[in-house]
Amino acid sequence: MRRLHYHKLVFFTLMVITGLLLWRCSNDQIKNPELQQEDFHSFAKPYQVVVTHMNLDIKVDFDETQ
């Protein structure tokens, strides 16, 4: 009887420890994408660039093969 309680206690303790470790190992940058790492070796700021319009002129000729 005591052995069964001991195994339940050990199992519960291991599950709690595993849950806490997995919770603490989560990546905070995925949750907070506004935290950007700045590249100190470049003046580029890709997180400030926004494309508002793109003019694309493509002509496709399916009859001509290469």
C-alpha cells in the first residue's frame, strides 16, 4: 500500500518538474517579436523597411521554348 503511494508521489513530482522545465525553456522572442536584435556591424535596419507598392511587369510566352 505504501509502495503505491510512493510511486504516485514520485510520478507526480517528476511531472511537475518536467512541466516547470518545459515552461521555463520557452522562447520569449517568439512571443515578443518586437524585441529585435540590432546588428552592430551594419547600418541596415530591416525592421523599419515597409513595402507599400510594387510595380511588376512580366510577359510570359508559353509558345517559345528554350
